[in-house]
Amino acid sequence: MNEDIIKKCQAAGVDPSVLTNDEIEELKREIEKEKQGLQVLDGVLSNPSLLFRKEAQ
Amino acid sequence: MGGRAGGGAGMGRGSRGGGGAVGATERGLSKQEIKSLLSEEGAIRGNDFETAVIVDNKGNVVFKKKGDKTSVTIPYGAPLKDNILTHNHPAAYKDAKGRPMANTSFSDKDIITVIGGNAKGMRIISQGGTRFSMTRPASGWGVSPSKIGAKVAGAKKSVYNALTKYVQNYKGDKSVAAGRADQLYWHLVSKKLSKTLGYSYTKQKIK
């Protein structure tokens, strides 16, 4: 997992290990958009279920 | 929840606009703003992708952009100042029970973007039929753009801790409690933050 993704997860309070492959790919696309000077509303890390995914098991 | 924004609503409670009944989430808006916002929200509500629309105080659409199922982008420098940003939330996320989250409130990125851009307010029309609104008080948002990130992080941590405790102490299937936590999380963050900063946060179910 690349450094950008880990940093984004840490900033969002999300454990990177709970992300699915699809979510990781989506997050990569969002990071690219931010690098292009765009603000991303919502996005993968705004999914609340990421926060409680471990507790749910 | 927080206090009401100033100004008179242009349409009475219970009257109809293009995107559903006018109510608590339209307090303080002009007739032109209400007409334009409800029309735009009515058009995007059922989509399975997000769309962001910015409306000025005369009801003119000054920015519109389509996104994807979980996000939409706006450029830095988009005309947010003193205008209203609305967008839709499709039921894209699923909770711990696998149920679509069809009525999610403002995310942290939503809040940081709109307060950072000193917008007049922000709205969401959710696919499940709940409309959310946050409105800047006459005195301003109550926090500088450079500090809004920390304020949002504080509200998130507080809500996360409370909901985690709820899930951990839940007797029975933890996924039931986690599903409730998933569904409530952003609403509770907005509720807490609006109290802390003193802005209006409202939600209403529409047909």
C-alpha cells in the first residue's frame, strides 16, 4: 500500500487494512484528482462503515 | 440543533417546490434560491452518481458538475463564497448489515469545503428522501478556514468514541449495532459540530 493512501487513511481515522481492493483503487483515483487541484466531496474514506468494520465482526 | 439563519423564507411551510415540500431546510432562503435549489435537487435526487450545484443569491446556477457514485469534485476557486452548494448523496455506501445507506448527512470533506470557501450554506438531497442543510450565521461560520479541519476532526473523534462504545457494549449481533453506527455517524458529527460552532443544521424527510 503506498504512502499517500496510508496518510489519507490516518488523516480520516480509518485503518488502511480494512479497505477492499476496489476501495484502494478508488482512493488512488481520488488522490490523483486532488493532485490535479480539485477538492473531492465525500469519497471512499467518507464511508462510515469503514470506521466500524472491525467492530462489526 | 443550532439557531435559525436570518431572513424570511419566501415560501410557507408545507408549500411545494420542484424537489419536494418546503420546510425547515429552506428557512432563511429567498424565493429565487428555494425555486432554483429545489428544482436542481429534484433533478439529481434519484441519480446513482453525485452532482454538485452552486446557486447564487438570485437563484442562478453558477456551477454544476457531475461526479461518480461516491464523490464529486470541485476546483479550488469554485464560486462558493456567499453562495449555496447543494449536491446529492446516492445510496452508494452499505452499512455493516449490507443495507444501503440512503440518508447520509454531510461528510467531513463537505463541511471543510463549504466553510473553507465561506459559502452561505450547503445542502444535500439524499436518495432516500432526506434533505440536509447547514447555514452560515450572520456572524460567520465561527471558525477560520485554517482551523476547520481540527474542529471537524474533534467532532469526528467524539462521535466515533461514543459509537464505538455503543457497538462494543451491545449485547447480541455486533453487526446490528455497527449498522446503526454506520447510519448515524455523519448526522451526529454535524449535530455536534453545529452546536460547537453555532451554525444552523437541519434535516427533513421529504416525499
